[in-house]
Amino acid sequence: MNTKINAVALGILLYSAHAVIPPAHSQSSLPNSRAIAAICDIGTWPADHPGSYIFWGAAYIDAARYDEALACFNIATQDPDGAQDPEAWNGKGVALSGLGEYEQAIQAYDRAIRIQPGGIYQNSTKRRIQPQDYYLWWFNRGTALVDLERYDQALVSLDRSLKIRPDYGYAWLYRGLVLYNLGRYDESRVSYTKAITLIPNYGYATFIRNSVSEDDYLFWESRAIAMARLKRYKNADFSYQQYVRIRNNNADLEPNRAAIADEPITLYMQGIRLARAGNNQAALVILDRAVEKYPQYADGWHFRGNVLADLGQNNAAITSYDRALAIEPSHFTAWYQRGNVFLDAGEYREAVKSYDEAINYATDFAEAWHNRGIAMYELGEYEIALQAYNKAIEVPRLWGGISTADSLYGKATALYRLRRYQESLIALDEALEINPEFPAAIALRNEVRDLLGIASN
């Protein structure tokens, strides 16, 4: 069984590790095909601005115009400064992948990877190359190797990407696809689950159309688990039904059934359905049976912790989360929910420890940053709370239930405690722009306006 992967379908969306900003002299709109000669002509381009060609190359990639993109990147990489910009080589690699020239693309990615940190990007920011930037070039190299069906080599590149950035969901996704093609199904399921938990809002339609064949039942099983981890139980149930349908209706999957254990996830989903129906006690009975029979099933312990927390049995919930984390230490949603139990109990320092673990495995996890801000605020550490709220505002929301407006309000409260009233007012105005009916924000804004001598509306 083979799952064909089209790396370019996803990889093009992931062209750059940082925003590509055009030099000041560049035009503001994408030129048409006729204008490409004027923009990317080796004989006429300004030698001191290879960043211009990197910018236009990226724009052509976004438009899926790979020949024109390649022309721009070729010019950029022939310049002495441009040749020392890994984005020029990375862009050339993506353009070559778009044209199906995967061997040449790998050579371009290798040139990007060989450039040492500390160099200067040729866009107008002139930012220095950081060691953490290299995760993307290793990732793109891995996707080109995938398209050549050199899966063992692809796995090495993807693992190098994840070593630099462990919470890069797209690398986990491709790693799952590679492992699936290598017949390493248990490892594939783990990678898929991590990927989907980290990028839950990326549409599966893109994967099924361009990357994942219909018979990849492990993806659906993993998606069910990932959605359950994020408390998206309706999505979890739908994904589980897809998993069962594919597995039962495809005779070709029979040899692989020994690689999966149906009963743990079946019990797991039964528990989820009962909990969704409001019958937590019955869910707990099912989950107790699951973890007794399968004590190494981390997600059974995790969801059991959720049910116990909902029943107000905090100590038992913590014990259950701890069992899940002993099996899977990188289970960042379990760390997050463990922190929430401590937060609700007013044990703020313990909560912070759990949130720190969650953030360690998923840096871009707004809800964990937000709740860390709450805990630090309650501990009177207002400057640290402010930093956490600022991070929560910047990064994606995985969980739901905590909005940007909530984090802006938290930021405003920390600024208020730091007597930075003008900044607090700005944050409150931003929160109320998102949610005009935010009672606590309205009340605090009125108080801050009074302190500043500004008339309230």
C-alpha cells in the first residue's frame, strides 16, 4: 500500500521562515508575465539588491508561477550577497519542486543549509540568520525527498527539522506520511496525532486531495485522537467513523490490522460519547475498563483525567494526567489541562510548572500562555504576567474558549497593576474592538479613564 505525497501542494505555503519584505525600490504589485524580463533580467538587475529578486521570486511562488520564480531566484543566487542568503536557495528549491525537478531542488536546499548562521538576509529588514531558521530548509528538503519516494532519507531531514523546532506541525504530518509508506504504522500514528494536535485548523481537504490517499485509515484514527485531545469531540467522533469505515470497507487493509488495537480506541470513543451526553459517571466506568486492560494507553488516562476534573475530583484527575504523562511526556494538552486543575484550585505555582511543560512542547499555544499569565498575575508577578499575555496575543489558538480579547484584557490588567495606565487603556480599547460587550473590560476602561482624567462615554 502506497500513499502518494505531493510535497509542493503544502510546501509552497511554507516558503519562508520569516516575512519577505521588498526593498524600498520594488514595485508594490506583482508584475505580469511580460514584465518578468524587466524584473528578472540578469543583464539589467541592480547588483546591490538581490533581495528584490528574492521578493519577486516569493511572489511568483505564491502565484504558482514557478518558471518565473526560478528566473528570479537564479539571478539572486548569482549575486555574491544573494548567494549567501539561504532564502534565495530555499526559494530556488521550492520553485524547482514546483517544476518537478526534485533532485535539483535538494541541491538548492543543501546550499541553504550550508550557509552559516550570522549572515544577513537580503530583504530590507537585513535580519541576521538565526540557528532556529534552519528548520524550514530541512523540512523542504525532506518534502523533495518524499516526492522522489526516498523515504528513509526524507525521514532524516524531517527529524532534523523537528530537532530544531519540535512543535512544527507540518513536519510531524509529513513524518507520519513517510512512516506510513515505510510500514511503520504505530510510529506513523504518533506523528499524525502530534501534527493534527498542533495544526488542527488546517483543512483535511487539502491533504486528501494532494497528499493523502483515501485508504490512510491511520490518519483518521489519529485525527480522532487529536480532536479529542483538544476537546473537539464532535470532530473526533466524525473522524473515528471515517477510520472505521475505511478500515472495514477496504480488504487491502486486512494484513495491517494486527498493527493496530481496535479495542482501546473503541472504548475511548465510547467514553467520549458518554461524557458528551453528560453522563460522566458512565464514561468513567468505560475509561476505568480501558486503562485497566491497556495501562499503556496514554489517551485513556488523559481523557479519564478530563472526566474526573469535570466531576470535581481534582486529586484523582492529577493522578490520571500524571499516568498519561509518564507514558507520553510530550502530551502537551495533558500538561495544559493538568495546569488548569491547579489553576482552578488556586495552586498557582504548580499551575505555572504545568503550563511551562505544555509550552516547552508547543511554543505556539496561546491558551497555555494566557493561563500562565493568569497564574503569574495571581502571584503578583505582573511583569511576567504581561509577557505571557503578549505571547498569547501573538501565537495561534489551539484550544478555543480563550479569545484574543481575553488576552488583551489580561494584558490591560497587568499594565494597570504596573501603573502603566495609558498602555492599559490602549489594550482595553483593542479588546473592546474585538468584543464590544465585554463587561470587565468596559468597567476597567472606565476606571482607567477616570485615573487619566478622560471623560467616559
